[in-house]
Amino acid sequence: MSDVQPVRRNKPAPDSPEAPSTGARARTSVPPAAPSADTQLAIEIRSLVDSGAMDEARERFGELVAMHQRRALRIAYQYLRDAAEADEAVQDAFVKVFTHIGSYREAWPFEVWFTRILINGCLDRRKARARRDRWFVPSSDQDSGPETARETVGGSAPADPEARLLARERRDTLAAAIDRLDGRQRTVFMLCHYGDASPRDVSAMTGINESTVRVHLFRAVRKLRGFLGGTS
Amino acid sequence: MFRSGHLKDDQLLECYYAGRTGEALDPRLADHLSTCMECNEQFDTITTFLDDIRTDAEEEADALFTAEHLRTQREHILDRLDQVQRPARVISFPRRDATPAQRSGGRVPPRWLAAAAAAGLFIGVAVGGYFGPERLLRAPGGSSPSRQMVVQPRPSPKPAVLVNSTQPTASDDDAFLMDLELALARPQPRELQAFDAMTPHVRDLR
Ligand SMILES: [Zn+2]
């Protein structure tokens, strides 16, 4: 199977130019006129599953996976900061999507539905990890640094050790800063910033009011700038 | 931050994210931004900060998840779908039309079974009393399998180093999940109810 280029998502109909942009724009629930390629594909897969053509459905699903895989991994990795766990979370989300494809309705973009399933899985994993850590008393030999704690899945790194070290420090600092955000700010920031979701998409993904999403997003960025020294 | 006569940071962020996601931007903001040098400089600072964060994160993730890894992951997903699709093996239940005699008198547990269960319970209580949870969690060295089971409920997780930098994340997430569930439980417009109905809830995903 070849790599399929990510699709440009079908955005909900943009607000009229006259609409005031006070951060509390009215939420329109009107879906876009033409479904995007991934939404169309999801509908097709649902029909195939309905008609029992499972092999073809599975084959088409591979294309859908390819469309969203990279973005999903970026989100899951930023959420979990562990490559193996991010990989599992993404796999689980796709399997869940396929097994629940019969309940997918095209009123909303496929991406919104999928991302919601993905972040729910990531949140569950973070919760499970926190529960585990409560009982887990690491001994000194297990107290490994970032080098070993963060598993790689056949990844590559800069060849220059100094550059690698600097990059890792920078990323660790950023990850620690993001971790200091409160749960809602973190999720909203992740989805907007790494998931390329608009506040309206995030509102649909999380059930949080759209204007509240904007507030969380702006607070998150303000805090990050404060933590990381990007403030003016 | 308030800058009299100029765009505030939140408005500049609004401009930044609108530009990224293709959302319509308030023309007043766009007009001001296109004519005001000071706001433009401020906007550039924010843009650079946020773009750097994104680029860095994307590079990091993309270095971990190479094209080869994506291919392998797709194969794993499709393999798992095969497992899901495969019809489950049917394990036959006891027949419903069995006679009362068959149902009750078919197999009487032997007496030694009750004795063995009692002995097991006694040993369990005695050993549990000796190796209390405190001891099991803090015992130095050693490699008793029972200790491994208690200390490490999951077979081979490596501790995620960055998450323990701040403790409150778990409670934050708890609060977030709680809010999420509350938001979903609230009465919603009909179209959202339909969307909600087809979406697995947090509680379903456990
Ligand atoms: Zn200005």
C-alpha cells in the first residue's frame, strides 16, 4: 500500500465576513456542503461493512488510515510522550473506528469523530499511567533518564551529538511546559496546534463550548510564552 | 496584555489560528494588522514562537514515526481488523433442556475440594499478613515473582519521564474527563445529540 497524502479537511462553513470576531462567535451546526475525501471514504466503508463486503471494506480502510495516521501519531505522541504508547493509542483508535463504523454519521467530518476517539483513548492512557505511577516505586536502576525512557520506533536523530542534546533539551522543556497546563488547556492546545483543528472542530471533538475553547487556547499560549520566555 | 489602540495578544492569536485553519477572520482585525507596523511586529513574534513549537514537535514525531513505521503500523491495524472480523469460536453452553436430576446431581464437588479451598485461604491470609503491601512495595532487591506482580501491574512499561515532572496532571485530566462527561450529559441541540449518540464516550473507551 502506498502512502496516501493527508486530505484537506472539510471545514464547517466559514462565518460571514460581517460576523463580529469577539471570541464568542455563534456556533453554527450546519455541516459543510460537500464532504471531504476522508468523510466520503468513511461513508463508503460503512456501506461495504453493511453489505458484508468485509475484505473490500478492510482494504479501503487502509487508505483511510493512511490519510490520518501521521497527524494522529503527532497528536498521540505529544499527549503521551512515549512512542510505543502513542503507537498503541493510534492503533486502538483506528480499530475502534472500524468496529464502530456503522454508527458513523456524515453530519460531522470524519476527522472530528476520529480525533475524538483518539483523544479519549489518550486521556484514558494518561489516567491509567497516573494510577500505575501511584503504586509504582521506581528503584534506582529503573530510574532511567530521558534517553532510555522515551522509546523510539525506528526513528532517526541528528547525527551531531551536541545538536541532538540541544534538540532534546529544547523538546523536554517544551513538553514540561505543556504538561504544566491544566487538562483542558493542554487538550485544546494540542488539538489546535498539533492537530490543526479549528476552535469549532475542537468544540465538536470535546463537547466544550466554542468560545470556551478559544479562552483555553489563548490562556494556554499565554502560559507557554510565560514558561518558555516567548512573551514580549 | 493591553496595548491601547492596538490589537491585544488574544486578537493576534485569533489572527494566527484563523490563518492556520482557514477560518474567516474579523475584517477589522485584518485591516488593522495590514496597516499597523507595531501590531505586525508583535504578530511576527507570536507567529515565530508558535511556528517554532509546531515545527519542532512535528520534526520530533516524524523522526520517531518514519514512513517505514507508518507502513508497519498500517499492517498491524489491518491484521487486528482481521482478528475482529473473524467469527468468534462458539463455546457451547449447558443444554437448557437438561433434566433437574442432570442439573443438580450431575457432579457433586468432592469433599477434598472444600478442604483444599480452606487450606488455600488460610495460607493466603498468613502470607498476606507477613508480606503486607508496604513490604511488597518497598522490599529492596530480590526477584520474587509475586513482588513483580504487585510492584509492576503492567508487564513492561517504561516510566514516562516527562509526565512525572508535575504531579497534578492526573487530577487535571480527571477534571477534564469529568467536565467532558458533564458537557455530554447536558441537553444539547438535536444535531449534536445525533453526533453524540454515534460517538463512544470516555466511559465506553475503558
Ligand atoms: Zn496596532
